[in-house]
Amino acid sequence: MASLALLLIKSSGESGAGKTESTKLILKFLSAMSQHSLELSCKEKTSTVEQAILESSPIMEAFGNAKTVYNNNSSRFGKFVQLNFCQKGNIQGGKIVDWLDYIGNDPVQPQTALLSFVLQGPLGNRVVRQNPGERNYHIFYALLAGVEGEMKDAFYLSVPENYHYLNQSSCVADKTINDKESFREVITAMEVMQFTTEEVYDVLRLLAGILHLGNIEFMTAGGAQVSFKTALSRSSELLGLDSTQLTEALTQRSMILRGEEILTPLSVQQAIDSRDSMAMALYSQCFAWVIKKINSRIKGNNDFKSIGILDIFGFENFEVNRFEQFSINYANEKLQEYFNKHIFSLEQLEYSKEGLMWEDINWTDNGECLDLIEKKLGLLALINEESHFPQATDSTLLAKLHIQHSSNPFYVKPRVAVHNFGVKHYAGEVQYDVRGILEKNRDTFRDDLLNLLQESSLDFIYDLFEHVLSRSSQDTLKGGSKRRKPTVSLHFRDSLHSLMATLSASNPFFVRCIKPNMHKLSHVDLSPEELLWHKPEAAEKSPGHGLRSWPDLARLGPKGTE
């Protein structure tokens, strides 16, 4: 990385503001300019790299995006596309690094290219549960709409309403989303990326296996027992697992004590957690493999000048906000701090160094809000502390949050809501529902589940988990000291800090996306009267994003010092 000069273009804004679309337009522009810089004899050779980079978008969106209440194509992961250029100005390639591939491993350190907060963390919960009016990741619905004939029969596929991982939210379709066309685009993109027919089949088979895994139900009979065998046998077949061993892994906890294996029956809720953690692990590792495959297609030399485009999940404030929104908004607070530092602090410092006459600009510093979240005894610390206590509940967590932070000006203790706490973010106050936070924050992917997947008869699944270390193996490598099991939010925090370290080493430019209305409508869908009606909604977004302070700073800068 020492020889790499990184120019960063950061696209930001709330969910649905247009960050993903802006990123795609920037990529198309850079690709076109790259082609323009080439001699005619070289264009055919290099265009395949640029086409591959552009074709990665349908795949990444299918696996990493989903419909939410405010955005039909919401990114549920962070994307950093880095392109390497030669001195003549044409794209030589890129590279994709999976940012949060931590199942059994420490988070990897980013190097170059398209980094992703992949889905075993706070955002991975979408694989197994969704809020009302929202959907799972696009790829599942595309799979059901696009697979036909013998493959559909072999995978035992039907309609979304028949799968627990898709039907919980009562939203399985959207008139603005063509799932069958999306499937065709993904398959075409995979062909461009040189996925083999067997590899495509393996990915689709795994996705089908996850859907059937979610249909396994449990009942209480001296501990959790599988209710019906159909979903169990189908998921076992599609994942290459022995159905008896899968049953045991989902309903019992295996521990080695003094050289002997001890089996402990699980409750129904614990069995459900085991099932869901396995589904998230399968999806996360599959997504990481897809990224690695794309990376092999677009890789090139990494000793050129580079341009990186960061497109990350936007700020969210729904009627009901949970652990996922808390994590997303925490990441956006960090990115807003980065924006403030470069636009206001460093810019004004530069003015002072140059001896310019200017006035201090009042701008909103979100440092105290971040202190509330991530400092000692902050919200994250208390959430993680409670996650380690087996007897802790969401109510005990909320009580501790209120006791510790009720006097903090950026913390809100509601007068009425009994399950909520609030945070005054840079973009406005958000009320978070504490219910489910501890459950989602605990890493329930046990060693015996990992061991089972490592024994899959399918080479594809075996390869996904072959080099994943168990918790006990990590402890041995780290000296055998007894460590607390890391939580989901701690992994997310560490990866976020690594991302910020990478961004801090770059030369940033910012693209601010403003959401024009709350109805998922573009200007072509609105009359002139409606455009004027929605104008105040867009204007409301600018103060919290620092957009009204930036013109003042620019006016008082080098070109406006009179």
C-alpha cells in the first residue's frame, strides 16, 4: 500500500438518497474516460477489465441489497470500489477485499478495492428476519423467480410465501422490482465474470439450502426436537450434510470436558438461534467467495495511482429502529466525523497556515455523540457487557443505559415508551427499540456447527469453511488464555475503525446525496406542482449534513476573503 496513492470519492446521504446510483454513474464515467485515453489498438484488450468492473454491480446488489421501507434497493453493506490507473489514464484493474469476513477469524485488514461490511454482523440478521414491509436480500427472490425446469425441481423451489426467511414481513414482491429480470442480469454478470456453470449451480444450490434450512421448525420434548422432517431432509441434501448430524447440531450443544464429549439439550429458542446462525454463516461465506471470484476477474497491478469510490449504507430512521439501524447510524456518525474533519477542521487550518483573513464558521461537531456510543461505558460497551451475562435481558440493558446516560445531552430517555432509548445523531434524533439487541449481538455460531459444515460432502461448502478457525483453535493460537466470546458489534466496530484508518490515508472528495421526498419517487414521476411540494423535504436534510456551513466556509476562503 505504501506505493499506492489513493484519491477517494465518498458518496453519502440517508437511505434512498441515491448513493448507489451515483456510484454506478461515477464508475461508468471513469470507464468511459479510461477508454478515451487509450489508443485504438489497445481498447479491445482493456475494455474487458472495465466491463468486468461494471458488471460486478448487478451481482453485488443482488447479494448485498434489499428492499426497506424507504428504499427499494437499499445497500445493507459498505462498498469501496478502488480502481487502479496507469500513467496514461486508463484502468489497469481493481481488487476486491471482503472487509468483515470474521466467522472464526479476526477481521481482515483492508488492502485495496471493493471492501464490504459483509453479512454475518449486525446486517446479517436480514438473512433470517425482516421488519414489516421489508424484504430479504434480492438474490433469494430472483432465485425463486428465475430458476426453472429440472433445477427448480432439484432444489425443491416454490414461491416466496412458502419460506420462513422470506414471508415474515408479509412483503414478498414489489411492483418496481422485476425479480425474474434481476436473475437474468445476475447470471449474465456471472458469465462475464467467468463463473463456471458448476460454480453458478453451487451458489444457487447453497441459496436454496438456506431457504429450506429456515423452514426447519422445533418443538419441546425433553429439549428441542425437529417437528417435521421435510425441510430437514431437503436442507441436508442441498447442503451436503447428514440429516441426523444436522439434527443433533441444531438441538444439542457439544462440549469437550476433560477429554469427554458432553451433550447438552437446547431449548426451542436456542435451536432456532443455532439454525439462524448457520444460515447467516452460509450466506456470509458465500458472499465472501463471490467477492473473491470477482476479484480474480478484475485484478491487476496495484502499484498505480488509484481512485476509490465509497458507497455505504445511509442513515436510517424508521418508525421502529432496531440493532441494525443502530449499527448503520453508528457507522454514519463515524463517516460524518470524517467529513467534518476534512471539510471544516483541516480546511480552516489550511486557511490559517496561508495567513488568510477569515471568520470562524459555526458547524455541528458530532464528537460528543460518538463519545456516547463508543467510549468507555458508552452504549456499545454496555450492550457488549450485558451480552456476556446469560441472565441479562433487554430490560436490564435498558435500565443500565438509562442509569448511565440519562444526563447526557445526546441521550434521550423517553417519558412514555418503555422499550426505547434515543440518540441525538448529527442527522436528527432516533428512537431505538431495545428488544432483540442482546440476542442479535451474541455470536451464536458454535464450534460444533462449524465442524458440521466442514464435513459437508459438497466440495463447494467444504471449501467455504475449510480454513475457518474454531473459537477453541483461536484460543490455542493466542496462547490458550480464556477470552470472552467476541460480540457482533465489537467486530463491526473494529472493522469500521479499520475502514476509517484506510480513508484517513486518502485524499477525499465528497458527493452529498439529498433525498428529494419520502415516497421513493424520482422527478420523472412527479408533476411540477408535486416537485415544489416536496422541495421542503429536501431542504430539511441539509442542516444536519453540514451543507449549509460549507458555502459559508468556501465564501470566506481564498476566493472570498474580501
